[in-house]
Amino acid sequence: MSATAKSAVAKSADPESVSANYIASVAARETRIGVVGLGYVGLPLMLGFHAKGFQVVGFDIDPNKLAVLKAGGSYIQHIPAAKIGAMVEAGRFDATADFGRIPEVDAIIICVPTPLTKTMDPDLSYITGTAEAIGPHLRKGQLVVLESTTYPGTTTDLMQPILEKLSGLKAQADFFVAYSPEREDPGNPNFETTTIPKVVGAATPEVLAMTAALYETLVPRVVTVSSPETAEAVKLTENIFRAVNIALVNELKLIFGPMGIDVWEVIEAAKSKPFGYMAFYPGPGLGGHCIPIDPFYLSWKAREFGKSARFIELAGEVNRDMPRHVVSELQLALGERQRKSINGARILIVGIAYKKDVDDMRESPALVIYEMLHKLGAELSYYDPHIPVIPMTREHADLAGLNSVAWSPETLASFDAAFVITDHTAVNWTELVQHSKLVVDTRNATKAVSGDLRAKIVKA
């Protein structure tokens, strides 16, 4: 516990004095920061705070992650090992699975998953489990910030009571609670953790000022809102906006296709309008931890208030149906172009990641499509330059350990069709079409392929 943080509690119980002392500790880089959950959100967050001069401790229950970090390595492709190595070499860093070390830090930032159950209800077990691990070790003067995406009320109504019960302390008096939604976009070359504005919500002005001061050291702009519930709603709104608009263009693709209209061409022309339009693109289904999941947190919570989230539910239906649609398009193309049934056909799935140029497979539609095709009797392989081996996943454990095929003209030619699911930049799309018998493209990845080769391409 830093000297300044101790004095914040010991000198005065006045909220303004406590807040001022905490802010002074942050400004002096005396605040020690703990990050719980060292995945796609927590690891770059910890790196960012370390780079700004703070002492950081990472908490994670995965011993493999901890071992890699302590050795100066990285387990996330878009985070270079050199950055981890520099953090280790500079000091002011440790990583542990021991939650008994929670008293050592002054700010605790929680970045754990919030998936859905099989019945599409929120699974908050990671948040409750983390609160239960932290609670017995919580001490006076600490700030706890939840970053995990969730429904409004989780911070105040779920996490805070657990911390109070297990610590015997009172929130906003003995320790402090706030919410600041993560805004990570893995693989986006234009933004990273330290360049994306942060939203912060807290129950009191004093705690809000403390939390804002902490994040102001990290990012160019902090936007404060009136409550944790409002901040939770901000994150859901951002992701619902994307989910609904992606569903819209997916539905437009289904409508325009039978008319002989290329939805990709429509979107490219429409986005030339400098106002009133934002381009979204269709695909084989939604992936990633946010867009396929987060909207349902609000639709679930809405039912508590007797409200029906009709747009959210409809968008979910459209997006969840896209894997089935593109598989049907593959079946149709095989029948029309090669007089082949999907049963026994050799299919190469191109791209297993949920989005281009990342090694992230969370909720990837490729996994759903793989299993659908397998049930239909297809002989399957995949190629992904970013994922040489499929790791263990909760929903698709049977696919763990499968290896990507090696890229070669002979390999491509050995399949009845290449099924493009992820449009990685590293893939030579002209070469793919040149050596494949048939290419069914769900991402418009082959748009630059020209001439006679285009006759091999079917857009799905």
C-alpha cells in the first residue's frame, strides 16, 4: 500500500480529502495498479499503465499466461513479445495467481469475460468469482473498477455487495467502486488502449474524480457520466449499434442477392455520401467477445422491467442465421458448378479467426460453420496464417488441436471448394482463386481478383 494511499484514509474520512489525496497519489505515480484478467483487455491495459510510469501487478488464474509473461513473452499475436520483455526488464511489474496479494495494490481493475449461457442469459460467474477472490483481501482506501461488459446494475447491485460482505468494509466510504467499459478492438492498426477515450461512471462525485484521474494518465480523453449504470449502458449501446447495423446489411444481402445486385458494390457506392450514412459489412456470422454477446445482456435486463428489446432480438436472429445461410450457398454452388453433394466434398475453410489479421477465435462463426459442415458429411481442413492450431474453446472442444494446412498450389487444388470465412490480409487471394476449383467468398475478400479467374468465385 502506497504512503499516499494510506494517508488518504488515515488523515481524514472527509470524501473530498480522500479523493484529493488519491488523485495526488496518482499524479505522483505512487498508486500501484492491479489488473485482474490478463487477456485481450487486461494485458494491453497493464502494459499501458506500466508505460505511463506506474507499478503494476497482473492477476490471472492461468499459470501458462503467468509463465509466459514472466519470461518476457506474449500469448496475443498483436502484442509483440518485445513490449512484454521491456516491461519485465524495466521492473515495476509482477504477475501472480495469488489474490492474497490484493492488499499490495491501490487500484484494482477487473477485466474478466462475460459470456452467455446456452440459453442466451448472462453468465456473470467470472465477475462473481473474481469479487469473491478479491473480497476477503480488500482493504481501506482501494479503488475497484470493473471493465467487463455487462448489463446496467452489475457493478452496484452484484459486485459491490460481494466485496462489502467479504471485506466487512463499506463501499464509497472505506473503499471505492466505479465502472469504465473496455473499448478494445484487437488488430485495429489505428487505435490501441492508450489512444481510445475512456468512459467512467461512479456513485459519487469524489469517486468519479478519483477514477477519472487514474484513467487520465492513460488515455487522451476521459468522459465522465453520472453513474456506473450509465457507463454500463454506454458500452452496451456501442455494441448494439454495431450488431443491429450488421444485421441490417446481412438482411440486405439476402434481399439484393436474388435481384442480381451485389450488396458490396451497393455499400461502396453508398459510403461516398459524406453525411447520414456509415458503412457496415455483411459476413458469415458475428464473432468476437462483444458483438455476438453484449446486446443480449440488455435484452435480458429489459425483461426485468417488462420491456421487449425487439430490435436487439431481431438483429440477433438475423446474425445467428448467417452461418446457415452461407453453408446453404456453398451447397448450392457445389451442386451447380461441380454437380457435387456436400456429403463427401473436400472443403477448405479459409480463415478460422473471428476477424481479419488477428489470432482471436472468440465466438468465431468459422467454428460453427465447421461443425455444421462436418454434420453434413464434408471432409474438412482449414487454413489460417494467424492460427496454426485451433486452441481449446468452451463451445467447440472437439476442434481443439486441429492444424492449419500448409499453403501450396497443390494443397489448394486438392479441395473441391475453398470457403472464405475470414479475409486475412496475409492471404494471396489471387493465388487462392487461381489454384482452387471453386471459391465461395463470404467476405468479398476476392474483390481484387480480375479477368477469367472471377468465373471461379461465388459470393455468399
